[in-house]
Amino acid sequence: MTHGTQNRAANSGYQKNSITLIGAVSMGTGVMIGAGIFALTGQIAELAGPWFPLSFVAGAIVTAFSAYTYVKMSNAYPSAGGIAMILQKAYGPGAIAAAASLLMALSMVINESLVARTFGTYVLRPFGVGEDSALVPVLAVALIVFAYLVNASGARSVGLFSLVMAAIKIGGIALFGIAALWAAGFAFVPARSGAEAQPIAGFVASIALSILAFKGFTTITNSGAEIVDPHRNVGRTIMISIAICVVIYLLVAFAVGASLSLDEIVAAKDYALAEAAAPAFGSAGFYFTIALAVVATGSGLLASVFAVSRMLAMLTSMKMIPHSHFGMSGPIRDHTLVYTVVLASVLAVFFDLTRIAALGVFFYLVMDILIHWGVLRGLRQEIGARNWILITAITLDIVVLAVFGALRLRSDPLIVVTAVLAIVVVFVLERLYLKRWTGMADGKQEA
């Protein structure tokens, strides 16, 4: 780590070797499982039709190609800046790197609001309160505030809390899936309904949400310098986390499909797991699932806030985004922690789960494409990356994003327009702030 990087890391509040391999895996799975199972299963089923469990498999395949780039870069250059570091090495300290990094940070904040609203939705299910209730955003904001308080106490508190919560929820969700399949006679069949199967476009579009369910592995990348033996453990952590989530997602998807028809899953898409528990286990299973949702979403939000606040702190220290103290004392990382939870709270109040997920897809996949392209064009030989894997990752991202965008344009054009305008605004503002699109590593302008 260079002297400049050390200074930036210190300013951003990172603590070297503060997160073990197990703690990092807990953090990665915490983010993924919190959103992937409880918030997105119903939405994926709505798009993919009766074979929705296979969407998780397809999403894992696309994610594996994407993760290759992050693993190769993180093994070579572990950093508390993670994504920002990769982009700056690929494009130089210009607007492209800064804007793409900011899109990543925003997609993580969007994920926080998604998980927080899911928390509110599940907590209110025992009281018969619908997802449209004003209490949903109230509870969402309360969870975000709780995540802020835990994060403010330091990285070691986050690692310990994430480890305990991950163990509880992974074990509990696995138990739910096995028990539901046992109740259905281990019938690994797709959910059925009177409706016809979705066209292939719907299945491809659903992969975009499945990818979103796996994107928590980037949390590990963004915390790279804080992980013990990062050159070795960052890549291991990413692959272990993805593998664990594939097993959990498939287990639960088949369990939900065995308990409910497709129409029932879609009707209860914001709380599909709780709905699936009732016919198989009665009220006890229903409340058990609610408790699991509370643990999963809480730990997922905690891990995400931890990672994104550090990423924003690193971007600030690298002079890639503007910063204002707004009268607050303390290091930059404390300020970005506040900005993170405030923005997540605003999104949780004003957007529903479907729109939050759509925004996350657009922001994340655009950033992901830029990551792969930047590494392909300038860093592949330096890190020993294979061309065909990088090209495949780019192609898969573009296809999935295009199909998802086309379907959303027909069903909800406002969210597509909002996403496109937001992306354009981010790039334009970064161009005005940095006064160049790309730059050499020493800050000189390339073109």
C-alpha cells in the first residue's frame, strides 16, 4: 500500500486486519441474503414464471463471470476503496471513474432502502397491515437508524454482529427450506398456476434481479484492505459467499414453489416467504419466518451501511466527489456514514420495493459493464485476466440490462426515465467537478 493510499485509508476510518475471513463471508452473505431471499423472490417469480428457481442459477452464472474481474483486481490491489480503486486504475482519476464509482455507491444505498422496506413489510405481516401502509417506511427508517448506531461504534462491532446474525439466518433459512420441501414430499417442481408460462424475455429480465440478489459480494471488495491477508482472502471470501447464497436461494425458491402457486407468490411478492410458511407449518412457521426476515434484513442492512460509508469516504479522500462537513466534527468516514443513512431513508420513504429494485439494477449493471470494459482495455495483462471471460461478462450484462430495461419501459416507463436521467446527471456533474473524463494515474489529462 502506498503512502498516499495509507493516508486516504486513515482518513476514511478503515482498520487494517479488523475483519477475518469468516467475518468477511458473514458480511457478504449478510448483504446478499437480506435482499435476495426476502425482497426479490416474489419479483423474480413475477418475471420468470413457474421456473423462477432457475433464475437464481442463471444469476449466479452471470455473477460468477462478473466476480472474476473483481477477484483478479482485489487479489492484485486490495483496497478500502475497492470499486473506486479498480475504476481509477482502469480510467484514471477522471469523471468516468468517479461517476461509475458513485453509481456503485448509490446502488448500495438503494439496496439498503430495499432491505429496510422489506424489514418493515415483514414486521407488519402478523398485524395484517399491508405493504402500502405508512408504517412500512417508518419501520424502514428505524432500522436504518439502528444500523447507523452499530456502525458508528466501529468495524469490529460490525464484524462480530454480522457473524452472529449470519449464522442465525443462514441456519434458520436453510431449516425453513428443508422443512417446507419435506412437508411437500421433496417435490422439486416449479410453482404452477392457471396462467401460461412467461416468455423467454421475462425470464432473462428476471436474471437482472437475481444478479442484484448476488451483488453483495462487492461489499467484500469495498472492504478489502480491512480483511486479514487481503491478497489471499478477498477472492476466497467472494467465491465462498456466492456459493453459500446459491445453495440457500435454490433451497428456498423450491420450497416457496412447493408451497404456493405462482399466482399466490406474485400476489404476496413483498412477503412471499412468510406466505409460503403458513400452509406448510401453520402459525408457528409463519412467525418463525417473520423472525428470520427481521434478522436477515437487519444484518444485511448493517453490512451494506458499513461498506458504502467507507466507499464514499475513500471517494472523498481521492478527490473524486465533493464533500461538505455540514458543521459535523470527526473524520470523513463519520460524515459519509450520516450521508449514507440519510439518503437510504429518503429512498425508503418515497419508493416502493419494485421501483427500488429496478433503480438498483440500472445503476449496478451500468457500473459493472464499465468495470469489465476498463479492465479489458487497459489492465488485463497486468493482472493476468483472460479476455474471453471479460468479454463474456460484458455481453451477459448488456443482454440482461437491455431486456430488463425494455420490459420495465413497457410496464413502468417513469422508473426507466428516472434511472436514465439520474445516471446522466451523475456523469455530467462529475465531468463538471473534475473537468476531465479520464486521466493518467498522476492526474494528467489523457485527452
